Amino acid sequence: MTSRYAETYARWKRDPQQFWAEAAREIDWIAPPQKIFDETAGVYGRWFPDATCNTCYNALDRHVKNGRADQRAIVYDSPVANTVREYTYAEALAEVETLAAVIADLGVSKGDRVIVYMPMIPEAVFAMLACARIGAVHSVVFGGFAAKELATRIDDARPKLVLAASCGIEPGRVVAYKPLLDQAIDLSVNKPAHVLMLQRPMAEADMKPARDVDWAEAVAAAKKAGRKAACVELRATDPLYVLYTSGTTGVPKGVVRDNGGHMVALKWTMKNLYGVEPGEAFWAASDVGWVVGHSYIVYAPLLHGATSIVYEGKPVGTPDAGAFWRVISQHKVVALFTAPTAFRAIKKEDSKAEHLKRYDLSCMRTLFLAGERADPDTVHWAQDILKKPVVDHWWQTETGWCIVGNPVGLGLLPVKAGSPTVPMPGYDVQIVDEGARPLPQGQMGSIVVKLPLPPGCLPTLWQNDARMKESYLDEFPGFYKTADAGYVDEDGYLYIMGRTDDIINVAGHRLSTGGMEEVLSSHPDVAECAVIGVKDNLKGEAPCGFVVLKAGVSKSPEQVEKEIVALVREKIGPVAAFKIAVTVDRLPKTRSGKILRATMKKIADHDSWTMPATIDDPAILDEIATALERKGV
């Protein structure tokens, strides 16, 4: 099939407003947009400024009315709770309209904020949709997030209500959420009036009588009384949610998502980017606490009339490295979207993909990767075992959907491992120097997007236009700063070589840590890796590579380290000055799978550092410090 990408992108570039006006016809508006874009509104303009709509209506009600009432909307699969539950569109709507009535009865109305602090269970999806139904602005905080970090988000969002579960389940342990939530509310200045608490049998929470309300009891009483909340009419530019960027210190940045543009963009991506049809099962193996979970567990699949998988488990250990294959086979998933970290974990445990032989994956068409840079070795390994296209794509919390990708629905472009491919319609991506001047093909610089950003991207930060400008728009006038560095090749393919602060300066040479990581990951014994720049009195900075070895490697760690140093010297050259390779059992990551390179660098440089709020396992940082000490760093 010849790709329609070039003509589609050219059509957008010729007339962006006409392009998005056509895409907007896929949404059921209350008052359809007469004006597509108002460049005088907001920080850089606003999409569909005169339209009104309701996101929950588009995600549930319209499908029930139009023949999908009995189709699967949500499949909940939890190997840690040993549970599989399915909800049709009609059943999901019944749950959401009742929960929305309960929320409204607790004093929440249009424009009020609600914090959602829950694990990967269907009630978390219902909570978000119920807020959207009545026009409350939800702010999801990853379940189990530290009390201090939760408190800063409570103080910034000022919620009337917190929707929470009593606990989350990790492999081998139960994490009680209620003590963390109680502590966060104690620390916060702006106390929510109520907590609606979903009791899970693995760890029931102690309830505070005046404030806490039992979720199951309140919903049962509302159902018995026939209480249901109708959809509230909202402006397309009204906020749907605020999502705080991970790893922030001090006052967190609240990324705002509006209702109208968000729906238009996400609906467009399901068919054109992901190649998924209504009625098919799509699985984003993420968490509702992250932007991927917002966009591609909750909203996009349901806006499209597809089936979304809600998975409470891990790629390995629940129970083994075949967990993903079981879910795909059992629930007939046509496309999986996950982080490269997940596949590196599977590769480490089962490098020959023995578990894959137990499952029929004929239903699956495509694997999509995002969240961390997809190193070519992982892409090739996944292609080899799955015998299916592996599509890397690049986007950010701020954009809410893909900036650069390979549009499967428009016809797959040739895959180049190491590149997320080409800009999507809506994004004019450019490579510039410090003075915002365009750089030639093949030359590395800052990746920026020409304003205005397309529908679905952040219009601003929560109640802070000045910080929006300062953080994203001031440094490169007329552009959005992605804070990533990279280059474009002769075919227009983008290569992202790391965050701009991951470019290290070795004796005056600007070198990409991403390029070195590619070399490290190509070593046959390496499961995953990370490269940082550490302080060096002579050269300014020197690269330091951390590697995790595959299971069953017979060589000594010292031997692999020597081979890696030689490999970098061979592939990149002496200019890299790569001499420090450190074997570790695991790398410190956020719960979404991003490697905490900045914290590793501070440890290596003996700078002061604080525990990242989003870290998956704090003990790993001690292991990193010990390994560096062993190397004399």
C-alpha cells in the first residue's frame, strides 16, 4: 500500500484550518464550531473557540445510541488481583452516569477540580469520565505517589474532592494509598471537602467520619434511587483536565488539556496514525497517571468506538515474561502501545522469546513504542520475534499526542530504526541553533515546533500563562521548545538524540548520549543501558555508561565492560573519550519507565540531589552510588 502521508501532510500545510475543520466532523458537537482557530485568544491562539461539546458524551453516550451498546468498551485484566472483567459501552455508561451523580451530590460542579488517586482499575477510568460528564476538571495523580508531592498538587489544583482507592498492588506487595493521602491532606493548605474512597479487599482503609465517603455504598445508594447525571454543555476551550508533569520540584507544572481540540486530535489519530477500526481492541500498556493513559487508555479508544484494555500488572513478573503475549492473545488486541523499557525488560528475562511460543498473536498487527528513546537493538529484537511492524513515535505530556510518528493508517512508511519517522499533520518541526536559526540537514540542534501548536496540545499551564511562556515559548520566539535535541536526515526523518541537557561537551565536542546508548545496546550481552556525562577536570565532561546484562550471560561483568569501551571507540571514535563502563543489576526509573539520568548524573558528580517523586524503587539509587564508588567515580 502506498502511503498517503505526503499528500495528507501537504494538505494540512496548505490550509491548516480546513484540515482541522474536516477532522472536527468526527465529533458530535452541541454547537459545532463556526470559527476553527482564534489567533488572538490565549497564549498562542485557541482551537474551536465558539463550539460547545461534552467529552464523556462522545466517549460513551453516542456509541450506546449508535449501535455499540453491547460492544466491549473496557476490558480490565489484573494478574495481580487474578481478575478479568469486561464492560460494554452500555454498562460503562451506567457506571459513569451514576458515579457522576455521586460526585455532583458531594458538591462538585462545572469548573471544580477533582483529584483522582487510583491504581489501574476500571473505576479510575469511570472517575475521569464522570468528571468530564459534569464539567469538573480532573487531575490524576499516580496511585502511591509520595505524600509531599501529592500535597503540592492538591495545593495547586485546589480540588473540592479526591477520588481514591485504598491500595494498589505491586508484584509481591500491597501499597496502602490511604495513609499517603491522609498525610498529603494534612500537609496541604487547601483541604478538599471530601474523599470518595473505593475499598479494595487487599487493604481496607480507615475512614475519617466527617470527610470520607465509602464509594461502593454511595454508588449503590445512587443506583437504588435511580440517580444519574446528564452531560453538561461545555465550551470547547474549557479545561478537561490538568496533568502535572512528573519529577518536578517546588511548584509543579500543571499541563492543561481542553475539551474540543483534544477530542478532534485523538479521534484523528486512532484511524490515521494507529490504523485501528472502531470495534477493535487497542491496548496502551501504561497507567492512567501518565499522559499515555489519559490519551490512549481512557479517551482516544472510547472516542473512536474501540475496546480499551486496562491492565493492572507488569511486563515481567506477573507472572512471567509472557504476560504481554497472554493479554494480546486472550483479548484479541490488534495494536499494542508501550514503552521501550517494557520490551527491554522482556528481552532481559526471555531473550529467545520462549514464552511467545505459547500464544497465538495472529490478531496483532502493530507494536507502537514511545516514552523513552527506542534504541535500534530493541526495535530489531521486537521485529524479529513478533514478525510485525514496530513503530517508534515521539510525543510529550505537553502535546498529548504524537508529534513525530509513522502513520500506519495512512500507509506505513519505511521503518528506520532509531528514528520515530516524520512529523504528523499539525506539527511543523524544525531544527534550530541557539538563535532560533534553522540548521542544515544532518546537523544536530534544538527541536522546536512552529506555532501555533495543533489541537490537543496544551493551551497553557494551570492558571499560569506567564510560566507557560517562560517554560516553552520565550527561548525560541515563534516556536514551542521541546527541550529535545536531534537532527533531520535527507528523507525528512527526525532523529532524537536526547534531551538538550543530555548533550555532553567533551573537550569542546558536542556529543549525544543517545548515540552512545545505541552503540552500548548493540552489544549482544546488554539488555538495557544509560549514558550520562560526568564532571571531568580535564575535558569538562566525560561519558559514563551503565549497562544491565541479559539473563544467563556467562562472561564476567569486567569482560563485558572492556568490550563496551572498545565498541564505542570503534563505532564513535576516540573523540568520545569513553572509558567508564559500569555494570549494574538495574537502572533507576520512573513508574512510567523513564530512566532517571539526571539523578544518576548528580550522584556521579557528587552534587546534592533529592529523591525523584516518580521513582519506581528508591533502593536502586544506592546501588548506582555503590557501583560508581567501585569504579572510583
